[in-house]
Amino acid sequence: GGRTVAQVEARSAEYFRCVPFSRLKPAHFASNDPLPRADIERLSRPARVGEVDAFLSHSWHDPPRVRWQALCLLAREFHARHGRFPLLWLDRACIDQARPADDLAVLPLYLAGCRTLAILRSDTYLRRMWCVVELFVYLHVGGRSVKMVDAPRAPGQELPPLDGFDAELAECAYAEDKARLMSFIEAASGTVASFNLAVADVLRRASVGDARSTSRNGGLTAAATGGSGQGAPDNGHADDAGGGMPPTPG
């Protein structure tokens, strides 16, 4: 609030950052506690608009391990297509979460500056209001590329069906925030029901794989890993250019 369009655009250009997949580790998904600014600057780097391969959308309310494995599946799929690992926008690594309002004001420009919205869908993803907001904003800034990977779960357990998505059921820490955000969605979409149908359709077409766990160590299925059965990559030795395929996790 209170900023001009020029000020918002200037902040976006100054603070837009990305993190190479090769720098991320499971520990970065273990907590959403704010990282010190110095740690953010060591982990991520300044980025140009259009340079970042994917804006990561995920729910901090889901287990870190399943989100990490879903990201690894997404990275392997990207590597298979492009011969390198992706540059990512990850909230904890790219914004100062001690002062989130400063960066949330330019969320639309951060989303527009990424080539793809990459969704790590897990049990609570479609029930978290901020995840819904990221979907909403991306679609309304003209985003056309959405990719989604399902997080692993135990045999016999299914993720909530996409057809059952309802923004009204999404949870938010503060009721007044949810009411304000829902009013934005309804105003832009005509009705919440129209928005629900649009999101379900986008997500059905966005799936790039299924990270079902089929072994005790949580490795990915052979089908999900291109037939190797080796599981998700680990980043202990990969360089920023994404040279060779990283080793599998222990």
C-alpha cells in the first residue's frame, strides 16, 4: 500500500532473486523460519526478469521430505529436457521473510518474472490460502506455463481430488486476510465457482509426474525417474551449472 507502480517495479528489479537447484538441500525445506539476509545472499543471487525457470509454489504445512522429493522429481524432468538443473524462485531463499510485506507487494512481478509456476502438490497444498493466492496471481498476470508434481505418499493413500478444489475451504492464519483475498478472487473471476473450475482445469493439465513412494527409503518409482529406479537426486556435489546427475539420497 502507498507505493506507486514505478516504485513497485523498481523494487522488483532490485530484489528479484533466484536460487540454483544445485544449492538447495532438504534442510532448506525443514522450516520456514526466516533466514538472515546474509544467508539469503549466500544461497541465492540476483536474477533478471525472464531468467528464472520456475516459481516454486508449495505448502509449508506438509512434511519437508515429501516436498523435497517432489522438487527432485521436477528437477530431474527439467534436466532430462534441458541438460541442466533449473533456476528457482523459492520464498525462503529469495525474500526477507522477516519483512515479507515489502516483497509480497511485488509478488505479481516475481511471478511474472518466472517462466513457469511449479507446484509441489501435497496433502495441504490446495487448502492453504497463500498457495491459492499464488495460483490466482499467476493466472491473472498472464502466466501460461504451470507444471505440477504430486508429492510421495504411502501406498493406498491418495491426494485430495482436483475436482474437489474449493477456494472457500482454504485456510488462512487470519480471517480478515482470507476475506480480503477472497474478495479479490471473486472480483477478478466473476464468481468463486468460476475460479474453482479454472484452477482444477489448469492443475489437471499441469501434472508432470507422480512421485509415489514404493520403497522404505522413499525412493521414486522407476517410471517416475525415467526407468532408473534410482530415486530423487541429492545436491551434495552438483555445481550451479547442473553438470552431471547428482547421486541418490541415502
